[in-house]
Amino acid sequence: MNSYDAIVIGAGHNGLTNAAFLAKAGLKVVVLEKNDYIGGAAVSRELHKDWIYSNCSYVCSLLRPEIFQALDLARHGLQVTPYGGSVTFMRNGDYLGSYWDHEVAHREMARHSRHDADAYQRFAAETMRQTRFIRDFLLRTPPDPTSFRYRDIKELLAIGRRVLEMDEEAIYDTLRFWTMSIGDYLDEFFECDVIKASLAGSGIIGTALGPYSPGSAYVLLHHYMGEVDGNIGAWGFARGGMGGVSNAIASALQAFGGEIRKEAEVQQIIVRNGKAAGVALASGEEVSAPIVVSNLDVRRTFLNVMDEKDLDSRFLERVRNFHIRGSSGKLNIALDGLPTFPALPKGSSLMHSDMHFIDSLERIERAYDDWKNKTWSRDPYVDMLIPTLTDPTMAPPGKHFMSCFVQYCPPELDTGEWTDQDRDAFGKTVIDQISEYSPDFKDLILHVEIRTPRELEQEIGLTEGNIFQGELTMDQLMFNRPIPGFAQYRAPVKGLYMCSSSTHPGGGVMAAPGANAAREILADLKRPNTVPENFGDD
Amino acid sequence: MSVAGKPVSERVLRTAFYSRTSEANLLNKWHSWRGYTTADAYYDASIEYFACRNATGVFDLCPMTKYRITGPDALAYLDRLVTRDMTRIKPGRVAYAVWCNDAGKVIDDGTIFHLSQGEYRLCAYGRHLAWLLAATLGFDVSVEEETDEIAALAVQGPTSCAILKDMGLDGIENLKPFGLTHFDHGQLMVSRTGFTGDLGYELWVERRFAENLWDRLFEAGRLRGIRAMGGDALDMARIEAGFLQAEVDFLPADQVVRPGRARSPYELGLGWLVDLEKANFNGRRALAREKAEGSSVWQMVKLVIEGNKPADASYIYAGTRKQVGFVTSAMWSPVAKQNIALATVKAPYGNNESNLHAEIYYQRELHWSRVMARCEVVDKPFWDPPRRRATPPADY
């Protein structure tokens, strides 16, 4: 009775997705979750009475529409509503708005720099060119460049063809783009500090890179390659919070006959005769299956829940070398009312948008310096949103939930491990920064949840609190993700697979790693594939 | 408080003539053109269209992007920027021009007004300040956007010259096509230009004089059939004239994402604007190569299509099987009594030997039908009346 066709470890959105596609193919699947709630980092939790917090991930764009459709997530209750724009508050009392409407956005940029307002067009086109390139590969298994198997050669040719289809200049730009910094990239188009600062956020969110660190330009792409209803680069709110995503996938999984067990922490992956045989739970119970899929990040999978003896030492060394650095924290706040931001005109649509409080690349770079010095940023990059202005389900009418993603926040402090006092001081830094632009903000706070890398690691198992389960740098992308030679979701042990964001195409609430891994498992089992193909942009 | 000027409004902007255009807009039909509210039609698009073919139509062209280019190197700067020889454009003359990126692909087309020695106005559909400023490197020139400061009206049609005479613009009848002149102590600039392919003028004033200009013009035109004309009517007129519309008939090179979607002047049928003999200009090397090798991939063609079903969004075939292109603008032409279109086809097929056909879908009482209609490639504009060039023009 404790025997399944497949076990998936971790009920985050990728684990659930993986299990759903396996169950859809007729496998008897169980998802084992250590917490008493599912969702991992795509979760909605009532941490203050009548308030629903998206207390980790907070917005939705990357979730592949093919998966949305194939798992019938709409019928399972998922609704994603787009929101638009951003505002960056400036030290001089001004602000830069980025509006949903293209013309208003242009006009506002022109208020700060007419040159940059017009330059945005070329920036948008060039960035879209890079975005289109990567979008093609999200629902595909990366090819192994050392292999001569037909499918690897075919997939390598597909990449080559996409490159050769570009104009000459675009090829040069692509090669540069993948390795350059977001700061250098923006400097090539824009002259105005605040415009660059407002665009740079997407190049650093979730990474331990500064705006002038090589490789950060790609991270921008990672935030631009999503969509809402075909609107590429758009972001939306999952109605009911990000748990709406996980709950809908879980519901789909259950409709296909899959099981989810909460409070079932896996202590050990059992390997017998060189093959995965099941798992041992912390409770001592054993669950057996010939297929074990880990949705834990690659470090936790191979260093925490496996016996090193079952793996080769060079492989383990590569696992230890996988970069998975914590760089961010989160504040989740229940508000008694809507805070005012006096710099904004009355009735501004910007209240519905992302808010930032850092107005130059230099300030962001200094914030990164703090991280290098093992302190949280004294002047942080905050990505703040009030989802309750759009979603009526997350707080009582007139009350609000505020989500503050904060960067940079190191996994360990110069004084040693994080303490509760450190955590509270970190939270105060963020609240003080927002208060500079919203004098009534502090008085409206009813409850705050502060999450540093320590909490993120302890509660939902993200190593160092890294939201992408591994840095999104060129050395860890495509066929190098997570480990060169192991990018096709198979672990070195037969029957053991990886489906977390540590695998291609990486982090974000995308569900692509989970789906891609399911396709590989079904291929190995010679079962019909249930995982959809890319819709394609053209 | 605010360092960069007062907050922008999220409401669509109003042009300098809004008090007059909103009064005239019985249909309350508007679209946003570069963020400015612009009439689609005021009473009826076809009546407005016939006003500009039969009497005079007036189009509010304030949202057109305008740049003031001045300085000792203004001429040298423009000559390097655009593909045609700007040294031939004397003060008081206007030039239609295109400018390209380094790869010889068109960024935009527009008109360049040589206002006086060393002083130019460039008008374009798109917004290009970043490109224009980048191109100033090495030139003693200043480029400033003046879109919002300058109000402009297109006054187009056979009675337009008579109306301007009645308005008191003495000697306007002597202004030749692509000429410009000033009135009212320089406050009013008039150019004999337009987007209709007919007799017509464009009037340019500082924003503060706009309403007064409108009132004088309409008072003078009262007995000569003057009417406000919206974007729908203008679009009909420009297709008949064979004029290209950026973002409709071609995509500006700096907006292109997919490979092969940008166009060279040759590919747009604008080879006559390229002067490979003049001093170096942006895209020259690429264009010289394209011309020498005959390596143009696309060709913009004017088509006269059999029958009367407009070929909007049609595929174009060589014969009836081989797909070779697509229509970008199409209409039934009321003045030419022809079914006309602008189309992009692969380069070797832009001729009458290719036996081109348009695949036309049309709807009658909700039901769709399809017809394959033969297309004839023509060189001349579909509508090109002699009055367009007559100086002095007749009164009607």
C-alpha cells in the first residue's frame, strides 16, 4: 500500500506539475511535502486573521500557458489578472512612473529625458529579440552538446538555426547580451539615472549579482520572457494569491488520481542496486517506487537527502560548487488602510503598480556592496506591491496586503548567523525606507511577517533562501543547469530525477522544469507523453 | 518639488485645435495618435474624403513629430543622416526623405523643411530623438523636439489655394510644390506639401496662434466647401496617392524584432531617394552593395486589382498557388474607380510577368466568400491630377 509508480519530493509548483503530468499518463503518483501546507514558494497563507499573504513569490508571468491549458488550471480555479506599470520614487521628491499605456509611459519618460523616451523603442525591440530566442526553449529539454544522439543533435541544430535566423548585428548582440551586465546594457541605450534604475530591477531580482555584475543582463530576460494571455513580458496577480497556482495544479493532480501527503518529510532517498527504490520519511516510514523525482534544489537533493556513497565524488563536487546564493528577503504586511504617497498625483494608476525606492544604478550597486560585506542593504532595492488594489480576495474591503521583496539580504551576517533581532532590524530598514515616501504608512501596519534567507531556508527549504534555486548565470543555464552532463532531468542514479528550479529553464513560477522532467520520465518509461509543446510565437 | 516638470496626465492629450475639432466631431470618434486625441471622422469619412478631392479637407496634424535642426553643420548633418542629396534643397524648399540605419534599413520617412540658411524642421511619423541625437556626434548642430510647440493643419483639395488667397495670403498661388513661405511677419509658415497627392498646403504656427488660424481658415473657406477631415479620410487619400505609411506599409528598423522584417529604401520603391554619388551617409555602404548585387529581398508594389472587393490583408500569389507576398493597404478608390492596394512581394515577383493574384476574403450578410483576383502592377500613383503640380493653381 506504500508502493507507487513514482514519488515526487516537495509539493512546490514544480513538484505538483511533474506529478500531475505523470498522473495524467496513468502513473500512480504521490507527492510528499514536509510542511502542513502545499505550494512551497507559490503559496497563500493566512498569517493574520482575514488576510491572505502571498508570502514568498507574489506575481505571476512565467507560468507557461501551455501548462495552464494542458492541466486545465482554469477549471481548477486559477485566474491570473494582469497588472501594469511601476513607479520609482526619487530622493529629490520626484518620481518616475512606468504606465500600462504606451503613450503615457512615453510622455512620463520624456518628462525625465526626451532622448531616453525615444531610445526605449529600440531597447524594447532588442530586448524582445533576446526574449523570443529564449522563449522557444522553455518547454524543451536542453540538448547535451557532447552527445551524438539524434535528439541532441536535432535540438542543438534548433538552437543553431535560431541563431542563424538572426541578422548579423543581432547575432553579435546576442553573444554580448548573454554575458554582459544589466548596467552596461542599459548604459548603451539610456542617459537618465532614474530610468536606468527603474529598468535595472529585473536584472538583479533574486540573484546575488549587482547591476554591473556580468551576466545580470540575462536575468532581465528571465523577468521579461513570461506573459499574460500572449502579452509577452506582462505580469499578473494570481487571484487569491500565488497559492492559487499551486492549489490549482494540486487539484488537477488529484483529478488525475494523484495523491498529496503533507507533513511527510523525506529524510532519505533509498537507492538499491544502483537504482532509486523509494524514500524514507522522517517518521521512519518507507515509501517505495521505482521512480523518485526530487523537487528540492540540487544541493539539498544530493547533499541532504542522499547517501554520498550512492554518488560519485566528482559529481558531488560539482553539486557543492553549484551557485545558490541567498540575496533577498521579504516583508509581508497587513495594512489597516491604503497608505498615501504624496509625490504621486491624486488617483494615479501607479498605486496599482510595482513600487521602488532607489533611483540610480549607483545606489543599487552600493546596496549590493552591503551584501558583499555580509550585511543587509541599508538602502535596499524594494519591489513593493499592493495586490489587494486588484485582488478583492486577500484582505477585507478597505484593508490591504502589501508585499515587499527586498534585496540585498545575505544568507549569513558578518556577525554570524541571523538572529531574531537582526531579522527585525532588517524589517525596520525596509519599513523606514518606504516611510520616507509614505508618511502614514507606519501607522497603518497591523502585522508584519519578515523573512530573511534564514526563514526561507528553514520554512520552505530554499537553500540560502535563493528564490531561483540556483543563480541564473551563463555557467548554470541551458545544458549547464544544474550540472554539466545532467541537464536532462536525470540524476546519476537510475530512476532518480530532478524537477526543481535548479534545472532548466530555472526559477520563477514557471512550472516548466516540472513539466520537462515529466516528459523525460515518461519517455524513459515508454509511456505516451502528456506534456504539451511550446505554443510558439510565430 | 518636481525636478523634471509637473506630473504627466494619464488622460489622452488634446491638440492645439481641440476646442475646434471637438466642436466639429459630430460622431465623437477619436483615436490616440502618439497620445493625442485625433478624429477618425467628424461626420462621415467618405464625405470628408470627397471634400479633399472635390473642395478642401482640413486635417489636424499637430501630433506629427517635429524636430528643429539648427547650427552651422545643420546641412552637413542632415546630408549624412538621410539618403538623398540635401545640398540641393535650398532655403524655402521641402524634401521628402528617408533615413536608414547602418545596415541600410529604413528607420523612417519624413519631410525636411529648409526654413532658412542653417535652419531646418524635420517632420516624421515616428519618434527618433535618440537616433537623431546619436547622429550629431562630430557635428556642430542642435536637434530639439518641437512637436507640442508647433501646431499644424493640412489644407488639401482643389479649392485650397483659393481659400488661402481669400484668407489674405497674398501670392500663395505662386508657391510651387515642395516650396515653403512665411506670412504674418513670419508667424505663419505655409508649405505646399501634403499626404493626399492632390493640390494642397500645410500651415504651421506656434501653438498659441492655433485656434485663430483655424477660425480664419474656416471663415475664408465657408463658400468653397471647406470641411474638417479625419484620419480615415486621409488614409484613403494617401493610399490613392501611393504614399507609404510607417507602421502600416513598413516597420521602422528600430522597432523590428524578427529577422528580415526591416526594409531598405530600394525594397520600399524609394530608390529614387538614394543618392549613392553624394558624400557618405548612414547606410550608404550597405545600400551600394544591395544595388550592385541586386540583393533586395522585397519589393513594394502598387496594385490595381480586378473586380471591386477591397484586398485588405490579402496574400499575394504568383499565379494562383505560390505565395509571394501580402497586402499592407487596400481600398476601393472612389476617384480612380479602381480596386487598389499597396503590397509587399518577394523581389523577383514585383512585375506583370508574375501573373499576381490577390486572395480576397469578403463578407456579405455575415457569410464569408473568397475570390482570387488578378493584380496589375502599376508604376504611377493611382491618383495624380495635374492640379497637384499647377502653379498657379486654379481656384477649383
